[in-house]
Amino acid sequence: MAWLGCLGYGTARDLKRIDREPLEAGISLIEGYAVVAAPPKTKSPHPPADSACRLPVHVAQALDTHTYFKVIVGGSFNELGRVAQLARVFAMAGAHALDVSAHPAVVQATLTALDTLPADVARPMVMASFPLDDDPHFRKIQLNRPDCIDCGACLPVCPTRVFDLDAVSGHLHVDEPLCYGCGRCLPVCPTTALDLDAFVLRDGLVQVLADDRVESVEIHSAQADCYLIERCFDDLGPLLAGKYISFCYRPAGLETTHNRAVIETLSRLIPGRFMIQVDGNPMSATSDAQSSRPAIEAALALSPLLRDYPQVDLTVSGGINAHTAHWLRQTMDSSTGKIQPIQVIQGLGMGTFARHWVWDALDASAHPDDAVEQARALLAPFCFPSRHSPC
Ligand code: SF4
Ligand code: SF4
């Protein structure tokens, strides 16, 4: 188990330095991305559904028809009651996969919610995510109480209202479960009162991976270091066997040789079908029309490298919102000419935007079906072939 120290959650690295870098920095489209001359990955028959992993048939069909829709219902965000509500609502609405951090309590809340689904609803695939390194998706706010001067500067910048000032005492109150680790609050704090700690811990990860009800895992990586990828599989191999594996990273800005090495390394380590999820504008929590373009353009740029890897499913995340359906069907420029992104991108993962989309309906309505209808309205433009909203 020497590889332990390579995981972000196993290190003593000072994440604060990294966190103070604005998340948006350096994520402008695909600047610096090496131009690739080969044609993009074209639709090619995928291997028949897998003997090597337990990818559910309806999820495989969604990937094959480029209509896969995943909702990140509980990353670092771990308000368990809300995670359970979100899991059930998006399952009822037809999501193909639910992504949660590999934290036992979060996974259990999701599984318990799925146990309450009606028999005619297709159960989404449960995907447990963990960091390979100091990936920013797995962080949780920590308040160093003695350093806080209760100035309130952190309140307006937090997208999920983690902070509040007590009306009587005036002291800062921190609702930690609501935090999803975006880092926006750190630069505005005039003292050293705020910090971010790693969220997923190894003991919990092992427990989650041993659960057969978790069909899929997603490995997040900020650096996409092939050595760390190999060590991860050396260390966790038996626990990963039989799971459908997704590798989430940001290829934009990396050299072509680096991206090629990542694909080759994963293909050597994973028998059969797996996913590369291209991250674009992580944790942007925005409804901005342009926010999904970095992920889409990076996926288009990566696509030619996947031409000889039909076992790789290509999806996008980071900045995904209601506008993404439009961009997927637009004709866009790639390094090889004009292309519709939906021709090569098989689906998406939507996080903060999706959670916020149904948040008010969950708060305001006594009828859970209202939130389900709200969720369906989000999914509908992506044309989901679910039992409830056939294409
Ligand atoms: S701004 Fe981001 S990191 Fe800070 S408390 Fe809110 S969600 Fe957490
Ligand atoms: S900005 Fe910093 S000092 Fe001010 S209330 Fe927030 S945590 Fe406390």
C-alpha cells in the first residue's frame, strides 16, 4: 500500500496555495492545445456489452446513442438528506447515472434513495468518485475560528450559502455539508480563517469500492500523471475489477504526447470498455451560455486521439448547464474542420447547475413530483430515451 501517499486525500500538501488560484484561470477554450491532424473519432460500433464490467444495458445504450446524462448529486457537497432527494428526483426524471463522492455516508444515502424507486423506473448507475491527486473536486471548507473576525465578506461569494452571520451574536456560522469546495471564498477572506481540506478518505474509499451496488467508479485527476494512474491500479486493482471506470481530467493545455500516454495507459490497465470524461470549467455553478464550451472544445480536440480506441466512451463535464444541449448540436470548428460535437461526445455530467435547477422546487413544494417535473424539463432538450421521456 505504498501508493497511499500519491492520493490527494493521503497527502499533507498545502491545498490552500492551489485553491487561491481562480478556477476560471487558464480554462479559456483550448488555448495551448496541440493541433492534431488526424480526423476526429467517428461513431464506431462499441464492443458488445461488457463481460469485463457491469455497465448496465440501458446505460450502455445511452452511451451508444450519445444521450448519456449523469447528475453529480453529491460530490464534496454532502448534505445527506438533500443528496437522497436529488438522487431520487433525477432517477425518476431519467438520468442514466448518479455521481457521488466515494464517501460511505454519501453513497449510502444515494443507494437508500434508489431503493424507493417504483419498479418501472430504470435504476441509474451509481458512480463513486475519488481523487487521484489534489484534484479540486474533493475539498471541504474549514473555519479556523480564532482567526475569523466575523466581517461577512465570505457570505456573498458562496454559491451555496454555506455562510451566515448569527442575528444575535454576529458570529459566522458555517454549514459545512453544503460546501462543494469551489474555493471562491478563500481569496476574499482578509485573515487566514478559511482553508480547504481533502474530503474523501482512503478507509471510506475502500469500503465504497467493496460495495457491489456501486457499479462504476470515476477517478479524478488534476495532473493526469501516468505514473500515479498505474500506482492507483496497482493498489486498488482488485476493488476496481468489474466496475465501469471513468477517468475525468482536463486535457486542454496538455501536450498531445501526454494525452496519448493517458489514453494508452488507461487502455492497458482497463480490460474492455471505459470512459474518459473531459473536464472543462469545473464547479463553475453558472448559467452562462458559454460555460460548457471549454469542455466541448477540449473533447473535440481529444477526439482524434481516440480513433483507434472504440472501447473508450467520450463525455464532458465542468460548466455543463442547460445551454449545453445547444452547443452539442451546433456545428463547431475542430482542428479537422466543421463538426457537430454530438457526433463524438456521447454524453455529459452535470453537477452544480442540475442541483440548483431543482433546489427551489424541493424547498417550496410539498409534492416531490414537482421537482421531478422540473428535472425532466432540464433533461428533455438532451432527448433521453428513458421510459418516461422517450426520444
Ligand atoms: S465558496 Fe465554495 S469553497 Fe467556499 S464555502 Fe462556498 S462552496 Fe465551499
Ligand atoms: S471572510 Fe473570513 S474573517 Fe470574514 S467572516 Fe468570512 S471567514 Fe470570517
